[in-house]
Amino acid sequence: MTSAAPAPHPGDDPRPTLRVALLGAGTVGSEVLRLMRIHGEELTHRIGARLEVIGVAVRDLDRDRGEHVDPSLLTTDAESLVTQADLVIEVMGGIERARSLILSALESGASVVTANKALLAQDGATLYEAADRHGVDLSFEAAVAGAIPLVRPIRESLAGDRIQRVMGIVNGTTNFVLDAMTRTGADQAEVVARAQELGYAEADPTADVEGYDAAAKASILASLAFHTRVGLGDVHREGITEVTAEDIAAARRMGRTIKLLSIVERIVDGDEERVSARVYPAMIPDSHPLASVSEAYNAVFVEAEAAGSLMFYGQGAGGTPTASAVLGDVVGVARQRVHGGYGPRESAYAELPIAGIGDLRTRFYLALTVEDRPGVLADVAGCLSSHGISISTIHQQPLPEGEGTGERAVIGISTHRAREQSTTAALDELSARPAVQSIDSVLRLEGE
Amino acid sequence: MTSAAPAPHPGDDPRPTLRVALLGAGTVGSEVLRLMRIHGEELTHRIGARLEVIGVAVRDLDRDRGEHVDPSLLTTDAESLVTQADLVIEVMGGIERARSLILSALESGASVVTANKALLAQDGATLYEAADRHGVDLSFEAAVAGAIPLVRPIRESLAGDRIQRVMGIVNGTTNFVLDAMTRTGADQAEVVARAQELGYAEADPTADVEGYDAAAKASILASLAFHTRVGLGDVHREGITEVTAEDIAAARRMGRTIKLLSIVERIVDGDEERVSARVYPAMIPDSHPLASVSEAYNAVFVEAEAAGSLMFYGQGAGGTPTASAVLGDVVGVARQRVHGGYGPRESAYAELPIAGIGDLRTRFYLALTVEDRPGVLADVAGCLSSHGISISTIHQQPLPEGEGTGERAVIGISTHRAREQSTTAALDELSARPAVQSIDSVLRLEGE
């Protein structure tokens, strides 16, 4: 199963040399090169072979890449570079080109380390299958939660256990935004602009604020945790764009904090088991450990049958932390080249069906603007009740008079666990009521 | 390097069978058997081979071991059992017999999974060396922090990084005791008795309360983190027996919590690097994440150069969580038998010297009972200053009058970072002063 033994080192060092190709020399790539250089001797000891960077593929040869990138290694010909390597590190991002280069590396017998969550979520199966067919490794610790060891613990440490649920904050940008909104009371637009200035959000923040990044990570986590292929399309996704300063204030009044959560869960119903994977902003109790995860940090709860609750916390992004995770994989993959064997393959034997969001039962927080007159509150409560939704707390507050709209009030309701379908149906019915002027918020309550 | 391939399964299942011997059928052993049975099919999928338990070695055949232990598998002849297995799980504990059985298993070509922290701390090198010589695996995730994946993340996920410090709560019993003292204000003796009733402390709690268990774990963590052999004798060890209700109250006044910490650290002094490994009760700020680790939970902070701060949290003991960690190792080791390769070997290339406790620089909390008269406070402060110890805060409080001892006061002092040696010398000098009646507490301040 293992590919050709690495070439012996030409000098007097009897340890072999592994040829490494790096795809991408951005924030992560240049940190990978820096760490490989300053810790070269230690890495050699840990692997039992030297790593020799034979080339760094970039799109633009003329761009200044700082002191850690040797210009003589740069090439635009990634296609031939990957076929000459024992080990390919893909930190260029993007989908089509990355996939084609990774496939060509695997076909040439190279092992691959990648941080590309979007590609794995979209088309991981093709890559896993190619790695398997060519007897080489595909490792991706850096794809989820940056420096936090999470892929390896889930795949290997918990391999003798049964994972029930993984719930975490795995997108640093949205956590930075929600945390700043909570601390300052500011509007989202203002906070996003500030995050962009500080480099915590991209110029186009869509992938983060719309939850695409968190959904890609949920897809990877669900696949690993439940030995089932869970694609990006199987993940229910809601971003944070609709979270307002009023929602944050309402959460505070309720002793709660709003976080964007990625949740993957084994749902057991009699003999039937299904997988739920979802990303949405949710209110969690202030006392929940995830509530105190601030700024751009990540934290992930894992609940397993025997191990109980485990938490992992650390930096989920950034060039240096991500490079640490990449290099951990590089050492692992390189050791297998030297000593034989290979890492875990894709494991999708369970093939559990995916649970649709409609069947999910969660608690909700609902905020509605209504006409402030007798009977409206009872009518809203009655409508929820007719859909089998039981109210936990309700809070009504008059609004200052607007421009000729008459007297209005905001009703904030937290429910007991209710089916998503029932909640949607109740909200549809409520929004058709003349007394209900608008439905302002629909947020889940999690972490009880 | 790999040993003989496992035997094919006799039935129509083409997957091979691995023969498993279990040493010990106590709390952990019986849970291992239970989980192997209820998750048998899943484990087979994950490994690519069936696990067949060929025997369970115990000392007493007649003891009732509950429904999960098949009596026909019990044997007292552990010596021959281990020579017939592909995989030996050692959860019997103890030193001499466990060592001899593990060595004989390794010599017979079996891979070994053990939870025996005391043995690894005392004589890990002998075991690692035997595993290496016979080309088999020795795994021990369950030896440190129970179900929390920690050994694998440190050895593998962070293999491309440089660990600077590991600091954690790795003994559940002492955390239960200190947590209960903090919550209730009770004396240690009372709380230990309660912990014994609840099963959180052994009848003889010495290994826990004197810090031996935490020191064994520190020795293992230091060896892994710094690629250096750190034996039990290299770990400075202080238990919690001298922590009083007054210390707990003093900590609360200072916004701090007392925890028994295992700390292993890379100390860099110019070009020289050394390893410090130590266990002691310390006051940490209430805002530190370790301060909120309650009851028998464990939590460990890892600081690495590139990854930054990581935290791991979960159940550090108990039959079921420990069995989860054991089985994770079993799957990993079994996969290597089936697919070739082997896990990380002992890595001690760095051979860093061990730093003595005397050279360590930490902050201290000191409590002294003194005569309550003018000049004593100034004298105490002067003595510390003459040893180069700078005071951060000082707090003097008169004591109620005792039986004819005159008026007394307690001085509580927190210092800036000071050398341990200087502090010891200053305390020796102070204790010889007639005005100083007793030195009541010497505790470190950590986690700033």
C-alpha cells in the first residue's frame, strides 16, 4: 500500500529526504515555510527524514512575499511541481484548481495535507477515494478550527466511542462580530466595518457572515463524527446578518448570549438514527462555557457516549496557528512515508440518513411587533398553542409611538422544545394576522 | 518492522480477527468489555478486523464481576494469556507485575494499550524501548486526564510546533476536595471524608492528596512535550494536605482560587533551555479558565509557539470515560496491525536538562502569624526585600486574643516573581525572628 521509499539524503546524513511542494504562499503558506526553517532540525528528528521544499506554487511571481519565502523556489507551474513531490501542502484555497492539483498529486503518489474546508465539504469523497486508490494519505486538521486539535481527536482518540453531538464556535469572524455587538451594543454593520479594518473580516465577508464557512466545517465534522457522508447541501445554514442590536439586548435581558453555532448531532428516534447538521445563530445561557468564548477564538464541545462532554478551545484562524496544524499533519504524513502504514481513510460505513431541519425539535426565541391593544397577546399565545408550541416565558414592552402607526408593542417569547415545521407554520399564520405588524426575530435557544 | 498479520476469521467474514487479552477486570476493565460488546460491529468497521477477547486476567476467579464480564474468559494465568494475544490491554494497575506482563506481551509481538500512569512515569523508557525493539505499539492516552484527548494531540497534532508550557488540573480527587473546600468553607479533613463516601477519593487517599498521581502525569506530559526523558524523580511535588480553610478564604479575598496544578515548562535562559516539571497547589485568578473547573473534572492548557493557547477539558477519571480513551487507543493500535505502520515511538532526542525547583521564578503568597506591634510589618518587608523579593500586596489582620499569647496578627503577602531559593532563604530567616510566631502558608500564584 505504501509508495516508493524516499530518496536517501545526498550528504553524510543517513536520513532520507522527503520532497515537499507548497501550493500557495499567502499568510498560512509563508508561516509554514518560516516554521519549517526555524524548526527544521526538530522536524527531522520527529519524522526520521529531512523535509526539502522543492517548490512553492504561486500565481504571481513578482509579488513580494517577505523574507520567509525563497524567491528561487517560486513557480507558476503547480501542475508539474506536484508530480515531483513526496508530500504536497495545499494552502492556496479555492475549489477547481485546488481539486485538480490535489488529485494530480495523489495520482502521482504524493501524500497531501490541506487546509481547504470549502473543497473538502464540497467534494471530499472524490479526494478521499483518490487517496485510498493510490495508497497515500490525505490529512486536513487545519481545515476545522485552525490550531485546535479536533479532526485527529474525533477520528482517532474517540474511535472507540460513539459521538452523539458536536457543538461549537468554529468561525472566528462571526464570533468577533457578535462578541463586539454584545460588548458595545453597536449595530452589526458598524462592527463588521471595524472587523474589516482590523483584518478579522474579509473585504467581502459573505462566506463568514452568511455561515458558509461554518457550514463547510459542520459538514466535515458530521462526516467524521458519524461515519456518514454529509455534504455541504446537507447542512442547514443561517448566517448572522439578521442578528440585530435588539436581539443582542433581548438575549442579555434573558441571561443569554448570541453565538453562531455549528451543531452536528445523532438523532435517535426508536431504532432509527439520523444525522442533523446545522449552522445558525442561537442564544445560549451566559453560564455555558461557549458563552465566554470571546473575540476570534474558537471552541468546540464534543459529547460522546462513554467519554462524556469534552471541550476544545483555542485560536481557530490566523496564519501561525493554522500553520501549526498544517505542520502537525505534515509530520504525521511524513512519518508514514518513512515508516510505512497510513492514516485513517474516509469512514462512511454508517450511511445514516440526514434529518431535515423541519423535523428538528429545538427551543425558540421569537420577537414580534404587534398592535398594543387588549387581546393581542392572548391571540398570539393561542396561535402558538394551536400548533403544539408551549411558551416558556413571554415579555411584552410598549414601543415609543412612531409616525402615525398607532400604539405598538414588542412581544418576546421563548418556547419549550418545538418542531421547526410547527414553528414555521405558526409564524406564517401569525404574520397574516392584522394585529401582527412584523416578525422581528426567530432565534433558537441552545446549550441547556 | 510490523509483526505477523492477524489470522483470517474462520467464518464467512473475510475480515481478519485480532486476539485481545485484557489484564484487569475492575471499573475500567469491565467498561472496556461492555463497550467492546455493544459497539462491536462499529469497531470492526473502523479497524477493518474483528476484535476477539481471548481472556481476562484477574487475581480472584470467584469475585462477582457483573454482567459484562464473561466468566468463561477469566484466568489467573496472565503470563500465558499475554503471549497468545495480538493486542494486550493493561488496566490492572500496580508496578512490578504490570511491567513484567507488558514486557512479556511486547516480547511476544503483541501491541499494548495501558492506562498505567505510575508505571509509565517510573519506568516508561524500558517499555518504550521494548516496544521499539519488537516493532509493536505502546499506547497510553488513558494514562493522562482520562477521556480527554491529550497524549495524541501533544504527540501528533502539535508535532510540527514547539510546546512551551502545559499547565493543568489532572487529578480529579484533589480538584473535588479543593472545589468543595472553596464552595463550603469546610476543613480539608471533613471534605476528604465526604469525597471518600462519594467514591471520589480512595480509602487511602495518599496518591492523590500528596500529588503522586499528578506528578506521574506531569512526568509523562513533560516527556512528550519536550522530547526529553523526565522521570518521576525529576518532578517537584507538593500535595494539597497543607491547604487550609484559611488559605482558601485568603484566596477568595484576593479574587483567586486554589487548584492543584501540574506544570511542565520549557525554561529558556539565553541559549540554554531546560525543562521544569512541578506539581503544587497554587492560587490562580478567578477569571482564569482553570479556576472554573469544578468537581472531579480535568482541564489542561497547552501553550505552543505557533498554535498559541489551547485548552482541553473533560472527565479525567471514572470507568466509562477511561474506557473510551483505552478503546480509542485499541482502534489505533489494531489498525496498525491490520494496515501496517506503527504509532509514534518514544522521542527523547532533545535531552534537555531538568531545572531544579530552586532556580524557578514564581510569584508567592505567604501568610505569617506575628506579634501585633509596631515595626513587625516593616521588619518582615525589609527581610523579603533584602533577599531581592519585591512585595505586590500586603494585608495585615489582628487575630482574636488566644490563651495568654498576647496580641497577634496575620500578615498575608503576595510577591512579585521571585526565585524559589531566595524565598526559602527569606522564610528561614523570618522564622528565626522572635516576632514571627509561625509561617502558615507558602503558596505560588500562577496563571497571570
